[in-house]
Amino acid sequence: MTPEEFVRALAAWALVHEVADDGWKAAVARGSDSAAGAGPGPESFVDVLSALVAREKERLKAEIGSEPGGDGAGMGPGQEAIRFEIAELRGRIEALQASVDALASRGQAES
Amino acid sequence: MGRAAHIASVFTRRFASGVVRSRLGTSPTARAELARQTRLAFEELGPGFVKLGQLVSVRPDIFGADLVFEMAKLRDSAPPMALEAVERQITRSLGGGPDRVFASFDPEPIASASVAQVHTATLREDYRPVWGDVLPGGAKLAVKVLREDAARLMAEDLAAAGALLGALRRVGLLRGSGADALLEESARSLASETDLRNEGRSADRFAFDFRDDPLVFAPRVVWPLSGPAVLSMEHVEGWPVCVPDAAARAGVDSRRLAIHGAHAFMRQVLELGRFHADLHPANVFVTPDGRISYLDFGIVGELSRDEREAVAEVLAGIVYGDADRALRHSARLGVVVPPHKVPKLTRDVAALMERTMGSGGRDVRHFGIGLLRLLSSSGVAVPVGYGLLVKALVTVEGVARSVHPDVDIVETAKPFVTALLARRALEPARVLERLPDAIDAAIRVLADAGQAS
């Protein structure tokens, strides 16, 4: 399991158990406020992990709440990236096509 | 008078003026005045030198901080090119004149700079861009047209400028022997900037990177109407951030936008690893509906995952006034301090942090310039990426504060720094190492909260 998957799993759990207790909320607040792993102690680790999970939870909530349709909606990040790369390739081909057309019309004008 | 003689005369006059105004001193004020006169000379000498000055402004690894930040103020404007030349460029690139390829075309340029000029036009039919909604037929476009002789003129001026770099080194405005590197970089940049498609691709990539941010966007590129010498993009209505009053009059919440803009920059650096490295107040637009649009993607910096983590550690060091942490992780970005210089440099950086980032309020500009000066005076080489990043941070703070003076860009970095370092802390090996202590701590946190409630 990658760190991202681990955080996402915790976030999914947090989303299902939306009414979190005060201890967790306080840890989220401390973690969001600290610049990060600044402290070496285990408390700091728990705080930043809580903040990270809370952020991922909000992201999950937004994903679930968004309606399908529109640009890239309903796609996973991997699919979106592939779609972008293909569209980027299309852009390159369209610009090349414009250059080829320009060369052809220049050739016609000269002949 | 020949071109070389003209260049020599302009520099002689400007340096003489700089020396007189600075009263022959070597103080920071004198260095700043000499840098200002150099910038004015570059402006006076035209397109090739403007381009060279712009390159100087993004190379704090080679040039002194005074010159780098002064060159960032260069005004890149040039007399407009004749309409016939514009029509020739469009016809050569797109196979038809402006009247044929666009529904309408305004012959008056809206901007004219050393490399290109920009006209407005109207899109003839709907176009589906690489990313974003379809641009409808009739949409207003900004059409950037490369000057016909841009590449040749700049190559000539850059060649003449080579000799001048030696002179700059002699008066202390140029460090080390980086002039050759700069000229090589100039040639590469020239090749990239004289193919406008590179800029269009960076804009598309930026639009994709910020697809989930409703407040930040890049103009959509119309690729069938673009080529090496013509770039057709969506026209962005609004105001450059350097005129915040206009946006405020239109009811835009400038403080919120300034904070969001700084946040967007931190996201580019710390999350995406690609950042707009030529930010300038004129390159960032505020739209009437309260969004931010970045323009002009000529120079883009890139950071690997490891470099992003190192930047996060350096920022964490700055936030906590921990000079040792900042310097230790700077080494991962290529700033290698010889062991015998570490103690003194650490003390100097700590003192600089105390002066500029301490309880009296954060001043990233003075910290950034001071840090580059300290590294330079200690004989520590600054890699190009590190220099670009420091300069970009300073510029972002300047842009954000020009919109709203109380924006603290270090504060906007915190959530990204937290996420990045926490993610690293969650790598399986590290988790296993820390898990027992973390479980104990979690139990303590929850138990304490239970007792308190």
C-alpha cells in the first residue's frame, strides 16, 4: 500500500465516521497549523497525519458530491492525465497541420 | 556611428552617471545605483539587450542580487511593427491573411514588445481546446505575432553583449565566470522563445495542472491558428495585478485573490513541481469575475519530487528560524557549503532570519536577497534552479503585497509543506519505524481529550 493509498483509506474511514471526536479535531487543527514534521516527536507525527487525512477527506467529499459531466468530471486522476496527453498531442498535430497548409498554399501561390 | 560604438557610448554614459550618483562608493546604495543605470542602458539599447536583461533577471546564480532584481523591472516595449509585416507573418504561418483566418482582426496592436506584438481578433468557428470548455465562434482572441527579424536582431545584439559581460564583471556586478554560460543559455532561450508553440504548450499544461481550481486559469490556445511565429489564445479581460485599484473598483476582493495567488504559486512549487519562473505584475491578470489568469509562459522552472521535499524542508527551516535545517536541506538542492564554512554561514543565516523573518514581521524580499548575498560572499555556488526559486518567492511576495500589503506568503506555504513532509513520513519504512511511538501518542492524545471533555 502506498502512502497515498494509506491516507485515502484513513480519509474514507473519517468520511464515514464524519462526527469525529474533539481529540481528533484538535489534532487536525494543530497539524494544519504546524509547518510540518517540524517537531521530531510522535505527537507531531499524529498531528500532521490527522491534518493530511482531514484534507484528503474533504477532497473525497468533494469528489463524491460533484455531479458527472463537464470537463474531466467523473474521471480518475490517471484517466485525466491520459486525456490531457492525448489532447496535447492533438494540439501539436493541429498546429503542424496549420504549418503544412501554409506551406502548401505558399507553394500554390508560387507555382 | 556603428552599433558597437553606440553600445559602448551608452554604457560609458550610464556607468559614469552611476558612479557620480553613487559618489564612487561600494556601499549597497552605490551597487543599487550602478545596477539601475545598467538597467536603463539595456532599455535604451533596445530589443536584444532587453532580452539579455530578462535573462540576467532569472540568473541569480551568476549575477549579483542587485542587478538581478533591477533587471526584473525592465520594460519590454518596442515600436509596433508595420501591419504589412504582421500580415506577412500570419500568412506565412497559417496559409491565409488575418481577414481569411479570423472572423475579424484589429490592425492596432494592444501590446508591442521586443520579440512579438499582440493583436486582438475574433474566432471564426467553435474550437475545442486541449483543456477547458469549448471556445465558441465569435470569441475574442489575443494573437501574438513574432517580429519578422526578431531572431536575427537578437542574435546580433547578444553577440555584441558578450563583450560587455566582461565589463560588468570588472565593476563587481557579475560574479565568477558565468558569462559564457549565460550566452549559451541566451542562445537556447532565443531558440525557445522564437517558437511561440513552446509558450502555448506551457499554458495548456498550466491549465491542466489547475483544473480543480476555479479561481486560477490560463488562456486557452487555438492550435489550428498557431504556429512557430503566431500564437492565438483566448483574450483575457481584466487588469494586471499591478493596478489593483481597477479591480477593487470593480468589486473584486483583492486580499482574497492575493492570498489565493500566493497559494497557487506554492502549489506549483511544492505539489506540481512546475512553476511560472518569469512572474511579473504585468503577467498576472485579475478578471472582472474575480479570478486570476497567468500570462506569458516563456520561462518555466521544474522540480523533481526530491527537490520539492528539500524545498519544503528549507521552508520549514525558515518558518521556524532554524538556519541549520535550511542550509542542510539546501545542500539537496545543490547548494554545497564546504564543511569549514558551515558554522559561520549558519550563524550568518540565523542572524539574517532573525532580522528579516523574526517577530518584527516577515520580509521575504530582504531575506531572499540577503541569503543570495551571503552565499555569494562565502564563495558558495548557487545552482540555477535554487536561484530561480528564491527569486520567484521574492517576486510572488512582491506581487501579492502590491495587491494587499499584509499577505504573508510563508504562511500560505504551510499546508503544502505539511502535506509534503507528512507524505514522506508515511513511506512504509518510516511508518514501521515510528508506528509504536505514534500509537502510544495517539492513545495519549485521545485520553487527554476524553479527560478534558
